[in-house]
Amino acid sequence: MSPVSYIDTSALQILKDIRQNFETRGNDLYLCNPSQTVMHRLVLDGLANKIGHGNIFISIHGTLREAICRLIQMLIFLILS
């Protein structure tokens, strides 16, 4: 699977809406394998900072590993609470 090579204003707005919806629900948004062009647009728009650079990954493996680690940490917290 290749990364998305272009993102227009409409797609940026949809991502902003999705991020806001996730944030409202207490969920994290992860992005996987954005191209340099897409990443550049995300940075210029300020969306990369809002999503969090720690939630943008270069591989599906890295994305899933991080999501699973965060889920395990949350489960341990809930169990110990």
C-alpha cells in the first residue's frame, strides 16, 4: 500500500473534523505513512501539531504497536484503580 500523495483543502477539513470528534470522545487519532507532501500540508495547516507528532507514524506496524501499548497501559490503570 502506498501513501496518499496529495491532500486538498476538503480533505484537510475532514481530518480536522475527525480529530475534533475523536478528541471530544477522548480518543486518539493516528496517521500512518503520510507522504512528504501530505505531511508538509499538515504541518503548514497546524494539523500535525493538533494531532500530535507522536501520533503520526511511518508504518502500520509502528502505528499498531503504539496503539496497543497505550491500550495496555489504560487497561492496567483501570485494573489497578
